[in-house]
Amino acid sequence: MIYLDYQATTPLAPEARDAMMRWLDGPDGMGFGNPHSPHRLGRQAAAAVDLARERVAALFPPGGKVYFTGSATEALNTVMRGCEPVRAGAGIAVSGIEHAAVWDTARALANPFHELAVDAEGLVHPEPEIADGVGLVAVMQVNNEIGTIQPVAQIATAAKAAGALFVCDAVQAAGRIPIAHADAIAISAHKLHGPKGIGALWLRDGVEVAPLITGGGQEGGLRSGTLSPALCAGFGVAAKLANDRMQADADHIETLWARALELFEGWTLNGSDDARWHGNLNLRRDGLDVARLMSDVRNVAFSAGSACASGSGKPSRVLQAIGLNDKHVKNSIRLGFGRYTGMDDLEEAAAAINAAASAQGI
Ligand code: PLP
């Protein structure tokens, strides 16, 4: 199986797995301590959580604090539902290409909703018009479907000038490019070669958020529930590795990207080619029957639109937002590659996809 779906999830780094095992079954079967217990087993586990927190914090800008959550979705819900402006009834403005974790949350709230337009390249305007009464602006750093890199530094400035809190979904940026400044930032371990089931919310110092999940208040009073030292340790090692290898990983991806453009000559790229994370190739070909392509090319894991959207059978909201008509949306596939993708994997996958597309007579 060739894995080309790096936006859906990434392979667990062996180093992260090794770090997790210590807190699952070692040493002497005594690695299971509750990090919130005062005895020695608990304190050992707490030290592992502290180290992981430092490593994850190193991905973020200075001047804030990391809170572990169960996912980026939970982190985004926590800040979007719990921040002061939203609780006071202020408006919410989000870009038309946000992940469902932001989009559906904004839609589910009773606050006035505003959509920030994106252009045909898949980019939000760096100085978006922010309507009066908006208290929260959310724009992602890297889009999960088309990989476009948003001008979030400028948008953060515009949000600040409008007196709004700026929330950034940096799930697809974290570990790949430096995370930009915001008031609140969400990331997810499994998108950077860490385990599933853990994310992080970073809050700039001074940003007040009410808890979404109440109970023991284990995460600085903001989030309750016993932390998993294994998940934290795996996340920490994955974050450190991503930070240490950021340039090497990016170089590898540039090499794959350059070759991919040759291999998929004749296909049309959806979204900007330069303001883009190059591990994301979202392509279309007129007349392509994507469902048939996927069933013909079973040894390659790739996606039609985003993993979440493709399960629902609904056309991709992101591809529609950049102006693609329904036919073009349905003719699109997403290939995602990264650290562990070999050139031979990419070449073999491209040969299989191109052969299956040709068999459709296109
Ligand atoms: N935001 C983006 C851009 C994503 O790609 C994803 C995952 O698909 C999420 C948020 C949600 O992350 P998690 O799986 O940690 O809830």
C-alpha cells in the first residue's frame, strides 16, 4: 500500500512510538502512573508530561501557554465557545475554507456569523473587511484540502485593529512551517507524526477562556480529564522531531513536489501553486470519475477532497469556495505526501493513477 493521504493523518514516527511504550508497559509494568497523583509513579508521569509540554510549546511563538486536549477539534471548540467575546454575544467571522472543526462550530453558535471570502487561488485577503460587532476572527494557516498558506500574520493585524480575537487553526502548519502569531492556536499530534487522540490549544498570555469540559481541572483549570502520559510523550517527541527536521523535511517535500508536477502533467492544480504547502497536490482532470479511479487504484491511499467531506458524499465546500463548478469539484483528487514518502512510491502511484485515468478515456 502506498500512503498518499498525509493531510488526513501521518504515519507515527518510530521515535514517538518508542517514547509512548515507556508509559504503556514499562519499566517493570509500572509505567501507568496517573500524572496527577502525588506519589513517585505519579510524579514520574507528571515529569514526562512536563517535558512533552515544553517540546510542544517549542512549536509555538513565545508569549503563551500550551494546554493539552483530546484533539484539535476540541481545542478549537474550547476557544471558540469559551472566549469572552463569543460568550458576550459578539459576531464570528471565519474564512470560507475553514475545516469543519471551525466552520461547523461557528455555525452552531447563536452569534452573528460572517464568512470571509477566498479568491480563486484559495487565499483569504490579507486585509479582510471585518464587519462591525465581530469579536472573533478565525482563519487557518494551511488549508487541509488544497494546502494554501494564508497570510495569517496580516489577518491577525486586521483582526486586532477591529478589536477581535484572532484564532488560528494551525493543524496542517504545525511541524511543517513556523506557526504564526495569533491569540489562540490549535494543533493536532497525528498530523505531525504523533499519536491520534491528543491535540493542543495554545493561548496567548492574557487571553481568557472558560472551560468546555469541567471536572478536576487538570489542565490549568481550562480542561478536565486525566492526561495520558503516553499520548503526551509521543506528541512531545513528534514535535521535537518535527522542529529539528523542519528544513530537511521541507527539502524532501520540495524534491517530491517538483517530480510530482512532471508526473501529473496534463492535470490542473486546484489552488495557488506558490502560496502552498507543497506536500499537498489537489488535482483535477475533466471527465474524471473519481469513485471509479479509487476503486481501480486500490494500492494507493489517497483522497477525493478532504477525508471528512469525501465520506459524506457532499461536494467539497472548499473547492466550491474557490469557484470550482460542481463538475470540477467531482473531478478532483488530493494526494498528500511527506517525510516517509519515497520517490519510488510517488512514481509508482502516479503510474497507477495515470493508467487508470487513461482507461477512462481521458
Ligand atoms: N483542522 C484541520 C485543518 C484539519 O486538517 C483537521 C483534521 O482533519 C482538524 C482541524 C481536526 O483535527 P483533529 O483530528 O485533531 O480533531
